[in-house]
Amino acid sequence: MWWVSSIYEGFRFPREIIGHCVWLYHRFTLSLREIELMMAERGIEVTYETIRTWCTRFGPEYARRLRRHQPQAGDKWHLDEVFVNIGGVRKYLWRAVDQHGNVLDILIQSRRDGRAATRFFRKILKHQGRRPRVLVTDKLASYRVAHRRTISTTEHRHNKYLNNRCENSHQPTRQREHAMKGFRTVGSAQRFLASFSRISPHFRPPRHRMTATAHRTERATRFQVWDQVTEQTLTA
């Protein structure tokens, strides 16, 4: 198997229940108490605090394993930043996606100046291990600073009308933020969104660009991958 031992050792509930609760929390705008109620309707008595523990413990691991199944990122990267209120303080959520809409990385920072943009650029490059062919951003001057400091040989297109792909990828995060009534700390927000940005898009194939048959096939494939990363289907 591609992992040595089960991550569920020491947990009382079956992996199917744990995986299902984590999936519900990351895919839909459900609160922990709503998931607790849904489990109770099925005769499964589990508290919302236990579900919270599962999401905190297993969400990052599921996201890490999903990353192994994600195809190599495209060579055209779209970057954007949006403000989020964390504990009543304005912070900035930086996000990068490729031309296919796959999330490459996210980072929460206090500023959106050249130093913050450079830090985000370097984080993406470290994780991706290569440079993009084209970089697309809006006209924020910080991107030009980071581009000059890190990947000056890459073509940089800065036009707000070219960056809808990245801006659209913020929508699920906004919906989740609203359902959670905001985030309390930067650390908890970074940890959750790092997992959410990997798990949620996995179950959001570009349906508008697919036939009904192709969408059903793709959906089934993605559920098979999910079964593997949650150890419901063990692979040799």
C-alpha cells in the first residue's frame, strides 16, 4: 500500500463515518451541528465536537493525499487576493490557480504589498517545483514587484479582465466563510482553507464544459479517488 499504517488507529468510529463527515463539511456549507443532526437521523450518535476533531485531524491528511492524484499544474497561472475578516481584523487571502481552475496554493497574510506578494510567489514555486509560462494577475503593483524579484523571465499579463478564473475560485471560500460566521484566528483559517481548497474543488468538476455522460463518469472517478485517500478502498 502507498501508506504504511492506517491513520484511523485509536479512533472508535469506522473510517466510513469519519470520511463521510469530513466530506460533508468540506463539500457543502453545513455547520458541524447540522452534520451531527444528519448522522443522528441515520442512527449514528456523534457529537459536533467529535466531528470538529475529525475535520481538524483528517482534513489536512486527505488534502495531502488528494494532491498526489492531482495532475501536473498547467503552465498558465492566475493569481488574485481577496480580503477576509479574521477575528474582526482584515487579512488577505492570496490564491493561485492554473488555466484549468486547479488550485495551486493559498496563503493568508496581513498585507498585500510587494513583500507579501513575493512571499506568496516563492511559496508557490517551492511547492510546484517549476515556473509558469504565463502569469496572469490584476493591476496591483505588488505583483509586478514579486514578478521582478522571482520570475522576471516569465511573461506577466496584468489586466483585471483576464483574471476571472482566479476570482471565481474565491466563491466557494466566501460561501464557506459565511456559513462558518467567519474565522477566529489566522492559524485556524490557514489550516482549514488549505484543506478546503484541495477537497472542495475535487468534487467540483467543470460541469458546464462537460456532457452529462462525461460528468457522471468524472464524478464516479473522483469518488473512487476519495475512497482511496480515505482508506475505504486500499490499493496495493
